[in-house]
Amino acid sequence: MEWLERNVPKVVLAPSFVAILVFVYGFIAWTAWISFTRSRLMPRYELDGITQYERLFAAPRWDVAMNNLFIFGGLFIVISMVIGLALAIFLDQKIRAEGVLRTIYLYPMALSLIVTGTAWKWILNPGLGIQAAVRGWGWESFTFDWLIRPDMAIYTIVLAAVWQASGFVMALFLAGLRSVDTEIIRAAQVDGIPTHRIYSAIIIPTMAPIFLSAFIVLAHLAIKAFDLVIALTGGGPGYATDLPATYMYAMAFSRGDLGQAASSAMIMMMVIFAIVVPYLYSELRPRRDQ
Amino acid sequence: MTSNTALRWGLYGILILFALFYLMPLFVMLTTSLKSLEEIRTGSLLSLPREITFAPWAEAWSTACAGTQCEGLRPFFWNSVLMAVPAVMISTIIGALNGYVFAQWKFRGANLFFAAILFGCFIPFQVVLLPMAQMLGLMGLAGTIPGLIFVHVIYGLGFTTLFFRNYYVTIPQELVRAAKVDGAGFFRIFWSIFLPISLPIITVSVIWQFTQIWNDFLFGVSFSGAGSQPVTVALNNIVNSTTGVKAYNVDMAAAIIAALPTLLVYVVAGKYFIRGLTAGSVKG
């Protein structure tokens, strides 16, 4: 009884501890193991070296998926950051109706990516969407048919993802701008330093941690962006807009190739960890641990 | 002075242009959902409906075909409610207790465990998809709503724990020490000191979890069965259903219906929504 009283905190944490141990770390270990076997439709446990990874890197479809990840991820992150920062700085200029504008910029983040994908699929539909609308206004040769072009379809994913997430980046940066010491800014203004210099030399450098957070969140979204591809392009035309996430899903649930699914999932995790681990490390280290 | 005024006009111009960019898809969804198919074919994407019809909404809600099932979004909408409500409640309660321990009842190894939980927030779910499918099968929960609740609770724990831990860590430990001296136990202190001040963080956690779970597609499509799909999966099936004429107005009405609950939460409690987003990304 007394033991229980002393150990209540541990008892309370125990179920979560077991759950995390099994369902996160145990499952990662299971997937890792399967990625070194010949599993096809059913899991098999005899190890078979790195053949799955060799198959993966030899597969043209995986090549496309990884390429797309870098194109999509790179553009998505950079454009969202640029738009987010610009909007935050603009909104920071004592704008009337700031609250309304902020609400409008951020609402896409509340939507499911399936809804976003559905909406943009309709807007980008060459026959009836924005292309047809602009042609209807008299600009007969206007062409915006990225959605059906294998070489351009990936950029529609970028467009929709930027639409969804850039308002969120704006909110992050705006919070950062507001937390900069106003004394320093006022002193700089008194000294007659022009506004753009105040931003580039004083305010933005102090926001380095926010750039990092925004980058981490966006990178994370990019690697997981599965729903958007499914809803917007379905990975097509052909497999032109496949991402590692859709590749993994196709292998796991429609091709019945567990070995490929597991090895592609492991690569995805390594890409995320390469980005997140240094960040988590720097976040956790300077904690005031008594 | 005049150049300054021009600058401000330019500023407002850009801000309004962006507002239009963000609003355009919502506008298009709404107007398309109120047009007849005839008008969609002959009219322009960006024009207002000449004649407003609510028939697409009725069809999206109760007769549209998702795969072979032609009952509209309604049954799937309720699936999502039945899935989200318990999953949000359970993960928030567990997260609150976990956060309370991590913030105020530290023991040897607690920091390491917290780091392990935090780490778990960042894994791509693809890496647990296959074993979870096996596990749900073993537990007899494959293709059921309880199965989905289970999955969402497990993988939502990291964030809810993080929210509460970061909130409770700001409360001075002297308070707990004093209460202990007075003979109050673990749950008593939680109940009468921590819970009463927790409303803001409970709101953040509930909103965050609700948005995540309602909007989830990956777990829904991987682990649900014929009758237990959540609304996002059904929406995708309706849009990609190949039978009959492509009814864009019904697709758009269905998309708005699927988006309504989270949009409503955003409009009503936007402040907490933003706090959850930023707390989920900028820790400490």
C-alpha cells in the first residue's frame, strides 16, 4: 500500500510507457526487421540482407518519388517561408483589420488535406477550372494545364501545399516579430535607421529559432504529404507525382509487397531523423534540469 | 509624405491580394456547390451561381456514391464523430496526467522517457503502418471504429503529453510541496490545484486532437473497413467514384461538409487553435 502511494506517478505513466515502447519503438524495430527479409504478401522473418534496399534503389518509381520529394519539399518549404515571412512583416505595420486578415490567411490550416486536394483538383481542372475561366474572359490562348502534365503536375502539389501551410508560417513569424524587444527597435528608430534595415539587421537575426521551427514543421509536413497527393493527383499522371509516402502505401496495400513497403518506410524515417534529431537534441539539451 | 501614402496603399494592396488567394478556393467550392451541372458546364469557375440550387448538398449528404455504397456522406460523418469524440477525450485525459507527472513528479529516468515520447511525435506514420495493421488484426479490431480510436489515442499521446507538461512546468513546485506537507496525495493535488487552472490547455489539446483526428486520412484509409470509414476517406471515394456523370457540384458540397466541423472550431476558437499549432512546433 505504501509502495503504491510512493510510486503513483510511475504507475500513472506505466501504460503510456508500455504503449510508446511497443507501438512506436517496437513497431519501428518490426518494420526495420521486415525490411531485411523477403516478405511479400505475408511477413516472413528469415533475414535476407539488404536485397529490399537494392530493389528499392533500382526501382524507377522510387527514383521518381525521391526526386519529387526533393522538388516538392524544397519548393514548398522555401516558398512557404518567403510568403509567411513577407506577410508577417507586412501585417506588423499597424495594419487596420489585421485580425480579419490573419484569420483569412490561416484558415486553410484547419482543413483536411483531402478537402484541399479536392478543391484544387477542381480549380486546376483544365476543361472547366481556372484555365477555362480565363479563356472565357477573352484570353483564348491562356494555358494552365499542369494537373495533367507529367512534368508539371508535381508543382500543383506545391501550389496547394503552400496555400495550406503558408498562413501558418505567417502566424509563427508574426508571433516572433511581436516578441522582439520593442526598446531596441525604438532606439534604432530614434537613430534614424530605415525600417528595412531594422528588419534585416536587428529583428530577423533574433528570430533564428523560429526559422528553425518553421523549417522543421514544414519539412515534416512535406515528408508526410500523402493525403494531398492522393486527393489532388492520385500520384499521377502515371506515377509522375508519387512521393515516398504514396510509394510506401502502394507497396503495402495494393501491390502486396511488404518488403518494399518496409524498406521505403525506413528510408522515410531516416530522412526525417536526419532533419529532426539535431533539432530535438538542441531543444532538449539546454533545459534547466535540476 | 506622399511616397509614404503610396507605400501604404501598396501594402494594403498586397495584403488584400493574398487574402483573395486564400479565399478563392473556398469561394469556388461554395459557388460550385450551389450551381447546377448545366451551369457548371456553360458558366465560368469564378462566377456567382445564376440560380442557386441546394440539390447537390442533399445529394452529397444522403445519396452520393462512395465506392459501391450510395448513402452520401452521412454515415461516414457519424463514423468520424464516433471516432473523434472518444479518441480526443481519452488522449487528452491521459496526456494531462502524463504531463502532470513529467512537470511536477519527476523521477529518475523521467527526462529520458519524455525525450522518447517527444521523439515519437516526429516519426512518419508509414513506419508503424504495417505492424499496426497486424496488431489490430490480432486484437480483433481490424476495420472497426474502436480500432481507429485506439490508433489515434496511441499516436496522439505524444502531443497531448507535451501540451500539458509544458503548461504545468510553469507552476511553482513549492505549491506541490506545500500541498504534500498538508497531506494531500497525487490525485488530490491534481484534482484541486492543477485541474481548476487547466481550462486553457485542455481547450488547446482538445482542439488540436480534434483537428488532427477529424482530418486524418492515412490511418482512416489504412485501418478502416467497409462500414467504418471516416469522412475524409468517404470524401475521397465520392470524388474518385467513376460511376455515372462527374458531379462536381456534389463533390464540392461533400468537401465543404467534411470541412465544416474543423472550420467551425477554427472560427469559434481560433486563438486556441493557433496556440496548439505553435505549441506543437515551438516547444519550451
